[in-house]
Amino acid sequence: MTRSRIRRIPLDAAAVLTVLVCLFPVYWMIATAFRPTGDIQSANPRLIPYTWTLEHFRTAVDADGFALFWRNSILVTASAVLLALVVALGAAFAVARLRWSGRRQFMLMVFIAQMAPWESLIIPIYIISRDTDMLDRLPTLTLVYFMITLPFTIVVLRGFLGTIPPELEESAQVDGCTRLGAFRRIAFPLLAPGLMATSLFGYITAWNEFAYANFLIIKQQDSRTLPVWLSSFQNTFGTDWGATMAASTLFALPALAIFLILQRHVTSGFASGAVKG
């Protein structure tokens, strides 16, 4: 065994340990979703269940509002991500390609907004929503998720756009394209990895968010999203852990599927977006 391989053993062991620690809760969630209720309540649960059941998934799918809450989550998440991409693309273009006074101050405010803890704004946003009669409405939740994901989207797209030579667009303008046409035909196709990376971040953020969905959607049960729906498996008689884990598994599948599809583009997008600040 060469010295380089010997030196890599601690690093490989640390990587394997990190992966196991991160994946074990996910495995336990999925395994619990398939365990019979008796095994879940056992004082000595087995690491690998001997028997499997789909009963908990049937309970989750048959729960009130299952399809409706899926629709709400998809609608709110997709709307927030698309809105953030459109606005952030325009802002990133203005910062990376145009020269105007206040450009640095604008990016400073974007960074401050990115670093702000959004949980601290729940009460102000609740008061604003209440006073403007916007409580219990999905558009309010969409705007909140748009506000949360917008700063990060601007920062990444601006850095990614900074790696694209402006001379490419200038050459297209010389050939007769307008500035907007040159951007659309030359720069925009090259932004695909960055757009995928930021859209995935926005999707996961909006899809998993619970606090705002719980505080802003109070009375209208039909306007709730999937994270709030998961809490419905807890009642005065306790928590149905099997159904909760089955619902959580179903809830995690879309994010996992999208990440697996876009992972190559996401990695290159984040790496390219970090080249220039």
C-alpha cells in the first residue's frame, strides 16, 4: 500500500462516518414507515425490520386533504421559484452588465437580506398580513417564499453571469442584435446551470418551510401546505409515528427526485457562481 493511500485512510473514514451520520435519520424514517405498529412501539426496535407493511402509507394517502395539500405546496413553491428567477435574473443582469450609481450599495443590501434570520420577521410579516387582510391566503405565502429565496438567487446568478465574457454579447450586438437580444441568445443559454442551482435551492426552501405556513394560514384549512399537514397526525391520543414517517417519506420524494435529476448542473452552477463575487 502506497503512502498516498495510507494518508487517505483517515479522510475516507471520516467521509464514510459523515455520510452514515447524515443518512441514518433518513433510513430510520423510511424503515419506520414500513414497520408494523407493534415494532414501532417496541422497547427494543430492530435496525432492520423483519416484517414490512404498507398500512402506514395507506393511512397517509387516505388522510383528509392529502391531494389538496399537495396541490397547494406545488402551486406555492413553483410560483415563488419562478417569480424569484425572473426578478433575480433582471437584477443580476443590471448589476453584472450595467454601470449605475448605487450598484455596490444595492449588492450590500442584498447580502444583508441574505444573512438576516427570516424567523425573526414572522411577527412583523404576520402583522402586515393581518392589517392588509392577507392572512389565510396562498398568494401571501408565495410572496414570503419569494422574499426568502430572492437574495440568494440574485447573488448566485450575479456571480455566474460575471463568469460569462461580455465580449460575446458585444459581438452579437455588432452583428445586429439588440442588447436584450444578445443577452437572450448568448448569455441566457449559458446560465442554465446557475438557473437550475438556484431554482433547486428555492424549491427546497419553499417546499420544506413550516413556520410561515403555520402562522400565516390559520383558519383556512384548505390553504395549508404539506409541512403543516404532517402535524395533523398528532392528536390528544398521541402521535401516529408510522403514518407520520410514511407521510414524511412521501413528502421528501419530490425534492430527492429533482435533486438526483439536476445534481450535475447544480454542482457546476454553485461552483461557477462562486468564482466571482
